[in-house]
Amino acid sequence: MKRKIAFMFINASMTKPRRMVMDFESGEMITVGVKNYDMACEEAKKLAQEGILLLELCGGFGTIGHAKVSEAVLGKMQVGVVRFDNHPGYEGLSGDTKWL
């Protein structure tokens, strides 16, 4: 059985979730783009149902976004995060300030 992992990024220009799958011998890496925290939670639930072992969130998610996604998957997979408390792509704002 292939090992499946995922990475999720957040960008306001996304009108719907976008997925890309990188398939390699021992597993898959699924990249998912979402518009906001609500969409992230819905997509994370789907990933958990698909048997994804872990989800890593991009630095655009703040601590609240990380908590929301972690809560949404009900412990069915591990959720980690790349951390930028002052994200350089958001003019030094945190993800929580940008998305909430």
C-alpha cells in the first residue's frame, strides 16, 4: 500500500479547491490549494477520509487556522504547519490576521 501525505496552501484567489498529485514508487504527495480556513477544513476532512497519514499546512495558516484544521479531522491524521508568525508574503501579518 502506498504511503499518502499532503501539503495545503491558502490563497484568496482560489475560487474552488485545487489538487495536484505527485505519484512516486512508495507513495503520493497531494498538494491542495484553498481560499480560506472554512475551505481548508472541508478539504482536510476529505483527505482524512482518503487515508492521508499527515497534512502539512503552509506558513499562510496562523495558529487559529492550524487549530481549526486539526479539530476538523477529528484525530484521523496528524496536522503540522510551516510557521511564519509574520508572513513575508502578507506584508508581515500572521495568517490569522489575514484570514480571520
